Amino acid sequence: MVEPELRLQFTFWKQVNLDTNKIGLTFKQAQTLIFLRRNPGVTMTAIAEEIGLTAAAITGLIDRLTEKKLVLRKYDPTNRRVVLVEISDKGKSKANQFITIFKRRMPWERNAGKQI
């Protein structure tokens, strides 16, 4: 039997995932947008390490976010071999939508989303 606290966590994250899908994102895409909102102009390696994905997986994820015009790829001005990823204005809007969802799902936590 699953402990009540664990069941509550599963239910919470299931709802967050469902709500995230309603705004057209996967949870990993939302995590990426939140990370980019806090860390503009980072490499895909840095994103992969933060989000917990492989380099191949993060490339596909960034491709999909680029197609949705939520992120931009730019060359590093000091090293044109390095590609940096930045969040777009549309991406910031989606990130804010996700934060609103997260806060709504955590009414017991006054500062939910503040550190996001």
C-alpha cells in the first residue's frame, strides 16, 4: 500500500503535468523555460545538466521550443562555435503561465513559485 503522503505527491504532480499540458507544454519544457528565465543565454549543456536530460534529449526539446518560438538560439559573441539559448518574450509568457499553475496547485505554500 502506498503511504498517504506519497499518494498525495503523486496526485499533485499528476495534476501539475495535466495542467502544464493544457498550456501546450510538457513538464520538462516548462522546467526549461523557468531555468532560461533565470539564466538567459546559456549553453544546451548547462540546460541538460539542470533539467536532468542527455545532450541528445535536450537538443530535441530545444528544437520543439524553438519551433513554438518560445526560445531563441544565438551564437556566443566571444566564440561563434558556441550556441546559446535564450527565452523569448512568448517563452516568458508561457513560463509565467506555468508559475501561475504551480501556485494554484500549492495554495498552502504562500511563497510557492517565488524562487522559480
